[in-house]
Amino acid sequence: MGEPIVRLRDVTKRIGKRTIIDKLTLDLPLGEVFGFLGPNGAGKTTTIRMMVGLMSLTSGEILIDGHSIAKEYEKAVKHVGAIVENPEMYKYLTGYQNLIHYARMMPGVTSHRVKEVVSLVGLEARIYDKVKTYSLGMRQRLGVAQAILHKPKLLILDEPTNGLDPAGIRELRDYLRKLAKDEGIAIFVSSHLLSEMELMCDRVAIIQNGKLIDVRTIQGGDQPASARRVVMEVDQPEEAVQTLSASGQTAELSGAGQGAGAGSIAIYGGKEEIATANAALVHAGIKVYGIREDVKSLEDQFLEVTGGERIG
């Protein structure tokens, strides 16, 4: 993981006697899609508004590429592209005319860069059509293109999948992951859709009552192999546990399996430990019907750390 492009340090926001955000500390590296998830009123939008300078901090600090959003606003915000709620476009103009219009407001954006972002978001076939003929998903992609015209190091999207159909959500998800990889930018996404966050993000921060509860890795996993729980479905679970214990591996009963007499056992370890356990069971005449890693879904993790609060 590289040097963070964004650092939030003890960020606090109070309105009257109410604390909206309470000492929030986060790092966002480049090349990653970072999700921001929390129940209703947790403080997601407030945090985003402070990150883009639309709301002041009560205390703490937000640094973007080393520049304070409070003290060096112009230097900090020049590295940011953002869409808060739905992107606003001139519907009577074509997608290309919209981008050219925005490009004129930003120094250093060339016509080559405009074509580059059109390709990045996959709008080549419709870029010369009027925006009023675009689907909501296409308008979202045009909004992303506009937000990255000036080559920001950070792209902030507040609820980007709102109003999209499943195909539009998948399209946007794929483009965001491609953008993070190809452009090497950090993408900060707020959403209430757990399943989409799980598919879209590399990591997810869970916030509750203005406080950071946890940061979970989604893609790839950063758990050490020794901490991974693997479930093996076998025909003789008790004998399987005894066999593995006798060979020096820790195993435990895990629950019912499929088929008469079948059950499951759990071991902890990586590929080598799984292979060794499987060989020991087969050698002992125990049938192994299936092997799978026992991975908690993001929904399970979210409910676990928030105590079952609804998201929003």
C-alpha cells in the first residue's frame, strides 16, 4: 500500500451541542476503491462535505496530497474530483459539448484528455448524442468523466448508484474499478448498498454515530493464512477431528453437512495446511465431499460491528 493521498486526522464536527463526527481518522491510498458505509445519520455525507470544503471542521485536519483543506483549500481541492448526488449536465448539449464546456474552466485540459476520459468511461459510441437521450447510467458515467478531466488524485462519489438499474450499477462498478487501476487514483464511495460495496470496493470503513467502528478489507483479503477458517465437509466428522488432532492439526466440529451421516469440520490455515489435512483424512479412509473458505459477507460483518443497525 502506497503513501496515503488523503489523511483524516481526528476530524470532528459539532453543530450546537450535537457531535456529528467524532475524531474520525482515516487514510486513503492511491489505486484503491474505498467504501464509506454506515447507518442512517452516521455522518457519511457530513464527512464528504468537509472533504470537499463545503462544510468547515470543528477540529482535526483533512490533508489531500499533503495540503490542508482548511488552510490551503485551492491547493488541496485541485487534486479532487467529486460528484455529490446526481451529476448536473446541460441536457440540450451533447456529452462531448458538456465535457468541452467543463474543460474550459480547468487549466491544462486538452482535447486529447477529453477523448481519453470518454474512452475510460466507455462512452465513445454516444458521446456526440444529446445528454437528454442518455440513460441515468450514462449520465453517471459522463459525470465521472467530467470529474476526472483534470486528472485528480482523489475521486469522491456520494451514493453514485442511486436510481440506477442493475445493469447500470454493474457498468458503473466496473468503470470505477478500472479507473482506480488504470488511472491510479483513489476513489472514495459512499453507499448504502452492501452488496454493491462488497463487489466494488477494496476496503470499506464502517461508521456509526459519527465514529469509525472498523475498516474491513474486501478484495483479496489481508488476513494471514493462519487466521483463515476453512470448512471441510466429511462423512465422519468426529473421526475426522480425531485424525487431524492426532496428526498435530487443530480441528473442530462445524455443523451438519449434506447427505446422510455427513457433517462439517473446521480448520485454520492456508493452502499447505488444507492439503495436509485433506491427505490425512483420505489416508484414514474418511471421505471429503467439499472444501471451502468460511468467509463472512460484508453484510454479516456490518451487522456484527454495528449491532444490527439499519444502513442508509
